[in-house]
Amino acid sequence: MDFADRLHQRIRDVGSRVCLGIDPRPDASPLTHPERHEHDRRRVADAVVDAYEAILRRAHGRLACCKPQSAFFEALGPEGMGALARVMAVARELELPIILDAKRGDIASTAEAYARAYLTDGPLAADALTVNPYLGIEALEPFIEAAEAGGRGLFVLVRTSNPGSGDLQDLHVEGGPTLHEALADRLTARAANLRAGDGGYTALGAVVGATHPEALAGLRRRLPGSVLLVPGIGAQGARPEAVAPAFDRHGLGAVVNASRSLFDREATSLERLADRASEAAGRLRDRINLALSARA
Amino acid sequence: MDFADRLHQRIRDVGSRVCLGIDPRPDASPLTHPERHEHDRRRVADAVVDAYEAILRRAHGRLACCKPQSAFFEALGPEGMGALARVMAVARELELPIILDAKRGDIASTAEAYARAYLTDGPLAADALTVNPYLGIEALEPFIEAAEAGGRGLFVLVRTSNPGSGDLQDLHVEGGPTLHEALADRLTARAANLRAGDGGYTALGAVVGATHPEALAGLRRRLPGSVLLVPGIGAQGARPEAVAPAFDRHGLGAVVNASRSLFDREATSLERLADRASEAAGRLRDRINLALSARA
């Protein structure tokens, strides 16, 4: 089954549209970054794996998927990539879809190597990968090919959630639309030649930040075949209710990422950390579902 | 000494503007990817380190710098990142500046983690890093801050060398210029507040493909404070003579990357591989220098 169908199946099975962001920030918790070991990358990497293994095992029934942020693992050096592989192995064992947030992008012959790293079988293989479109659709082709071949997915950065995202993305281009709208139209044109599953969704998803609620509905329409990955709620400022327009009329076609808001910095034990993450995921699941049913 | 000044000092010392691209492609050579070990990532990683160590030790006197392409190491999984660290350690020992080609970019709190991974001390620390601007200048700030703090450099993707690069980069934006020109103007505005070394060069460099020779001269003018990293000659089709407009009137302000064209796929020993890479680097060095002196 292709990624979009698998993700939708899971959303229906667990009743949750929440994506758990796995962002092991160095300032998040002494449980993941024990101060006395701050210069020992292997010890920190082990602590990160233990913490997120506990969270995933407790919370997975309340999650649609998880999204490890590669940057925080890369910051731990080669041992960090080993830790990423171990966290991903736990998610795989729990049958929790993995969106690897690595925002890769390069010229096509190099993009092939990234696709090989993250979209084929291997220790870092994900169900889906975030990719950066600045090099053009042609440079995305190796990712698209690998995703289609393996039933995996892509999330192309379209409108990001950061305060300065409009700097390039909101520039108006010839013909009137903004750059991110022009990109969305190109992605939809490309998706017309891709395999579509239930509801018409293809492997070509998009990242659309919840911090631009006015843009969500428009991008939902411009990207009818794209599952949307929606970051930006919680620590970045958007309210969970603001994400409703990202979903189609069946309440599908999107997942909502939360990282810092599900992570209890004050927890003093892994059990407590896992409990609090699970509770917070459940509350977020319910708020999103309520917002969708209020809309219907 | 800051990165631009160090790079220029080296260009003067060795008389070379050649950047050796370290791209361990799986189809490049049985020396780096022994067929009988194709599924043994550790053996392949070891072979890659051996091959590039031999090349770097033989060729470094003919090189301005080297540019490992992270994708090909990531494709080998966590062991690949260990191999990248080992290749980088060899370059550091030889005092050859390292531009890590990873094209990273993310929202600012995540960009900090990438900057920590690649622009501070650690096993993967580089002298400079390539970064992707799609998330806007604000998202580049953690990279800029880390680069300035450590005397390191950045190369922002402006005009890439791939055939489809114009898809977004050549769109005309409000006010007339193309997206890549508008970006160049923003980078130059930002560079006005950065520390400048000899010739006015700051930490904020740019990637400009040699495959668009007509754009090189214009971008050289739009980016007066940016060292240019110029890929695209050799396998990608541009002639070495085409890169002359990337340099300032002193023959500085740019380095020219070559990867596949310096790598002899037919070499049957590491010694032969290293000899051929060194010879090819010397020939490319001379062609670029001749083109610059013909221009003067």
C-alpha cells in the first residue's frame, strides 16, 4: 500500500492526526542531554534513544506518525546518526509511520544518493522524507522516482512555519501568484502523472506551516493530491484549531506536527516523560478532531 | 583569520583555484565501492576513506580546498558519517580548507543544530558549509552567527548548476529581477553588516553554477562581498574557461569545483587513482589560471 493510503488507514485506525516531532534539543531536558555528559556524544546519543523509545512505546496509539528531525541527531556527530537509526527502528517495530525531516535537496545525481539513504531499505529508511524545492522540480525527480517505486512519500517545502518564511516564498512572480503558490501549481501539475490512491493523494506531499492560517485553505485547494504536513502549532504560536482548513472534507489529507508542546522539560523520569507526552498527544488529538467535527 | 582570507591566502600560496569535490558515487570505481562488498556498508565506508585519503595526500598541493558531498556519505548510513569524519580529519591534517556540501536549511531553532553539527568544533566541523535559502534570510541567521563566531564560511545556493535550476530560480519577481538575483541582492544587503576581510569578502558566500556563464558576471557584480563556489564544469558540461567571470580583478573571490572529471574510474590501484587525480587537478589549475591571465 502506498504511503498516503497507509497514513490514512492509520489515521482512521487510531483516530489521531497528530505527528510526534522527535526533536532532541540540547536544552530540552537533562533526561536527553545529561549535563555531566554534555561533551560525550555517545552518552547523549544513548540518552536520546532511551527517552524517545519510552515516549514512542507509551504514546504511539495516540499518534498518526512521527517525525524525527535529522538536524538534532546530526549535531551529535556520527553517533547521532546511529541514534537516529535506533529511534527509527523502534517506530518501525511499533508500525508507526516515519516522516524523516531532513529537508534534503541537490542536483539530480546527488539527490539520488539522498533518496538511496532515506527512501530505500537501510538503517535510515523512512516512510517519507521532507525535501527542499529551491533546485527545481527536475532535481526532485530522483526523490519522486524512489518514493513511487517503494510506496513511500515526500513532503516538499512549500510554505514554511518560520517568521521569515515569506522572504522568498511570498515574493510575487510573473503572472501574479506568490512563489509558494507558483511552486504549489508546479507540484500539482507534476502529481497529475503520479500514481494516486484513495482520495486522489499521490507520493508528492507538501509542508505548509500552521502559522499562516490564511494560506492553509488556499494551499489545500492548490494541492488537491498532496498530503500536507503542518508544523507550527504550540511553541511556534499557532493554535490547533487553526489547522482545520488543511484537511479535506473527510478529515484526511494532512497531519499536524507537534514537538516541544508534547515534551515535558520538567519531567524527572523517563516514565513521567512518556506519560506526559502521551497525555499531551491525546489532548492535541482531541482538539484537532473537535475542530474538524465542528467544521463538518 | 576568517575563512575568506584563509582561502585567498591558500589560493596565493598554492597557485590553485581548484576545489576537489569528494563525491564517492557508488558507480564510480571498484576501488571505493568493491562489488563483492556492496551490501557491507562498513567495508564500503572504509574503501571510500582509503581512496580519498590517497587522493588528498597526493593532490593537496594543487588544490585550493576540498568539498565533500554529504549525500554520498549519508547513503552509507551511520558508518558513512563516520567515514565523512575520517576524510575530513585527513583534510584538516593537510591544512586543506573543507567546504562541506550538505545544502542544509531549516527554521531557525533547527538551523542552530545544523550549525552546531558543521560549523563548530566536532568530528564533522567544516571550514564552510553550503546552505539552502528557501526558508529566507532569517532562517540563515544561526548559520551566519556560527560562521562569524568561528571564522568560518557559508555558501548560499543562489544559481545552481542543474538543468532544471531555473524552474524557481529564474522566475521573475516583483520589481523585475529573477528570484536568484533578488536573493543575491538580499544577501549583499545582509553582508553589509558582516565582518569583511581583504577585498571586502565576508562569511556569506554563494553557489553559482558554471553552467550559466551568462549569469556569472552579473552575479559577481551583485555579490561583491561573496566568495563564489562554482560547480558545473567537467561532467556537468561547462568549460573551465567559462568560469573566469566568477573571479574579481585580482583573480580571487571564487573557487571552481571538480569532482567526476578528477576521478579516474578506470584506475586499478589507489596509487594510480591518486596520481591521476593529482595530474587532472594540475591541468585544471593551469587552464583556470591561463583563462584568468588571458583576461587580464
